[in-house]
Amino acid sequence: MIRVKIVPNDIKTVAKVVLIDKDDRILMLKRSDYVDKFAGEWDLPGGHLKKNESLFDGLCREVKEETDLSVENPKIIEIQSNMHFFYANYTPKAIELSHEHTDFKFFDKKSLDEGEKFQKIALKALEMNND
């Protein structure tokens, strides 16, 4: 089995985004089985920044690489250790997944599990987006 590890140019800082569509659904990506961590789990778009890359630039690059989507006007949700979580509106566009993910799905509030780390963040983003 092949495992993908963080490349040497990556740093520990992570930026992820909760993309919310017009129906208040959240885009989640299913991680490929061969990735080094959390294989097969539902994840938020985003990932590790590169050296000397800003949070915004790293977030936009990662989302573009993983989905071919653009992130516009992200707002901070919270910071957990090295992980920075944002939310933004999903602009309807075809999603093209990279090799890092095998599937994507839009989850409504009822489908999200507060016990799952990224889904808990998604629920918080929905609350913040509707304030």
C-alpha cells in the first residue's frame, strides 16, 4: 500500500475551509485510502501551508489543488493548535478532485455529526454564517 507523507517544503500550519452552498450545505471531501493520515474519512478542503506562504494564499492554493475551486472572502472560525479553520460561500462550479480524495458530498445540518472533528467545525460555521 502506498502512503503519502508531508513533503519537505510543507510546514505544520494547516488551513481548512468550510464551503457553504446557497442551501446551507457543507462541502466535504472523502480522503483517498492511500493518504498518510485519516484515510477514507470525510475532510474539509485545505491542507498544509508551504514555507513563507500566508494563511490565505495557502488556503486558496490547497483548495484549488484539491477541488479546482476558488475561495473568496474567507472568515476565520477558530484556531486549534496548528490548524486554522475558515468559512466561505461556495460558488457553484464543477468540482474536480485531486488524487488526495475519492469523493465529495454536500452535507446539510442534520447530516453532520458533532462528534466528528471537522463536522463539528462545519456546524459552528453554519451558525456563524447565519448570524
